[in-house]
Amino acid sequence: MKTPRTTPSRLAKRARYDDKTIHPILDEALFCTVSYVMNGQPMAIPTAFARNGDRIYIHGSVGSHFIRSIENNVPVCITVMLADGLVLAKSAFHHSVNYRSVVVFATAEKVVDEAEKMHALALITDHLIPNRWADLRPTTASELHKTTVLAFSLTEASAKLRAGGPGDDPEDVDLPTWAGVIPLQTIRATPIPAEYNTVELPHYLM
Amino acid sequence: MKTPRTTPSRLAKRARYDDKTIHPILDEALFCTVSYVMNGQPMAIPTAFARNGDRIYIHGSVGSHFIRSIENNVPVCITVMLADGLVLAKSAFHHSVNYRSVVVFATAEKVVDEAEKMHALALITDHLIPNRWADLRPTTASELHKTTVLAFSLTEASAKLRAGGPGDDPEDVDLPTWAGVIPLQTIRATPIPAEYNTVELPHYLM
């Protein structure tokens, strides 16, 4: 939603507020950074997350200082960034980055319903490793009680994107310097079995 | 440096304070997230950066709301995270992430010396694209004046890392579920020339 704090002061043409833009970015990014304020000091922690409709979940140990700092009505700023490419112009000044980013302003809602909590953990697990949850032994009541799940509304979320090639000044276009985009990709390399693993690699990890 | 706010409350064994650990993480990461407080509200922006000895530089337009918000003695928290792998255990509870992260607490120092400013822009450019700066036409005085460079001391920086395989509960070790690590890597794909590019791809981009 477009609000004063989700409206960028510069390059507003890069901003988007529709779910069709915001949701796929959140679904593709593996990690987010949660920023909050403690005694006037900014603090930030990278963490895993998952989207469920118009909310996102994060989780952590019930004893985590980070989780305890934000679980009770503390405003957070959650950022996600997918770096799609390095944009090389003929001048340093016009170098840029192709990216898709999301910023969410929200306040945590602690998930107390056990079924929703379990569902959130399944979503966070499957967000990082699709189809993993169904291959795992059930999470125990004790494990669930050791874990806090926080939900954040996406009501005040915005996306910002850049795509495409460089934009050089007309007088630079013929300079003898290569210009274009170097795409960046995150890949999953060959899985490394644990020392105690005796199980064949399942299809969903291939 | 180890200070109260750089000392994690949990998993303190994962924390490091030595340059030998911190500097390579900063040098490998392409982007950082800068968090700050505005009217009590946490704000965060992903941006490019570069390390120069025991400081890091970021840059932005002199008109950037973000840059103007933090250039005058505003505390920031700068985070960097390299996600090295997804750690798959036999229980959801013991799933984890292999990562190398750095958190820096600092306050911006505006770089006014023009030579240092130019050097910072060269470092930021070459951090993203090694050897690029030398292939570019000189940055003009006008371009330099449109750009703000901020420096941040690494005095209050700390790193946190996890590496290695999963740690399952002894009673889970023989469960018929694959356990191990899925390495994550960021790769640079085949460069895409700009429409107006007529120059061969240089060696430093191959």
C-alpha cells in the first residue's frame, strides 16, 4: 500500500504496490533482513521467512534476544533484495544494479495457535527447500514450544525494481568500453551428504 | 571489537571479532543493508559498498533521502550476509543455514576530500566488477559533486558464522530421510551487451 513511508523520494517510477509484484519477490528470496530499534539504536538481523497470503512469518528460539526484542508491539522494517544483475555503463556514474526489492513496515503478531504455528514452520521449511516438510518426522510438541513464530502483515509493503540495460549519456555511447549487463544468479550446487547419512538423494533435492 | 551490542546473546560461539574473519566477508559480499532510525521508525536500504582498510564506503545521490537521513551523525547498523548453504537435518527443528554475516554499528563520516571521494567510487565500482574502473572514462567534477560518499568505521564490527553439516538428535540419526548440506552460490552468468554496445567483451569480464 502506498503510504508516506513506503513512497520513495527518488526514482518513484521504480516503486510498485501491487501484490502481483510484491508476492513473487518475497517467494523467490530465501532470506530477509529484519530491522528494529532498541534504545534508539538501529539493529538488524538476517533471517529465514515465508509468505502466507498477505502475511509473512519468521521464527526463532523462544530465548532469542532478537525475537524477544520484537515480539511485543515493536515496529520493524523488513527488507528483501534480489540482485538480478550488474549494469555496466561507459561511465562509472551510470553504472547501476538490476534488482527487485521489497520493504515491509509492520509490527509482529505472535502466533499462538498451535496449528498455525506448525503450518508456519512448514512454510518456512518448504520456502527454503521445496517439498522438504513432507519428508520429515513430525515436529514434537516440545520443539514447537521452544520456537516462537511471528507474523507480519504485508499491508504496508512496497517493491522497488530496476531491470534492463545501462543508460549512457549520448556523448559516451561511442566510447570503446564494453556496456551491458552481467546477470547474477543464486544456484544450488551438488548436495553434500552428512557423515551419518545413508539415504539416497530424494528427487525433490535433485 | 567486542562491545555489549556486538556480543550475541545466543550461539556466542559463532561470533568473531578479528579482521581476518570480518574483512573477507565484507570483500566477498556485493551488497549490504543499512538500517537507521527516523522518527523512532526503523528504516533499511540495501546498497552497494566497498571496504578500504578498516572502513567501508557507501555512496548515493546528494539528493537521496536515504543519504541525507544518515549523513549527519545518525547511528546506523550495517549488515552483510553470505548464505553458503542450506543445512538439512532429519528433523525440521535441526534444519539450519550455513552463513557468514557481519554487523557494523557506526555513524557516517561524510567524505569531503575529492581524491578520497574518487578513490571510494573506484573501490565501490571495482568491488562489484573487478578491474572495471581502469576501463572507464574519468568521472567528471560535475558527477563527483552530484555524489555523496559516506565512510563508516569497522571498529564496532562483528561476524557470525555457521559452517558444516547438520546436528541431529541421536534418536533421529537412522531415520530414512536424507541429511546434509545444499551449497548456495552466487554466479555471474553470460554478459548481455547493451543495444548500443559495439565493443568486444574484455578479459576482466570473462
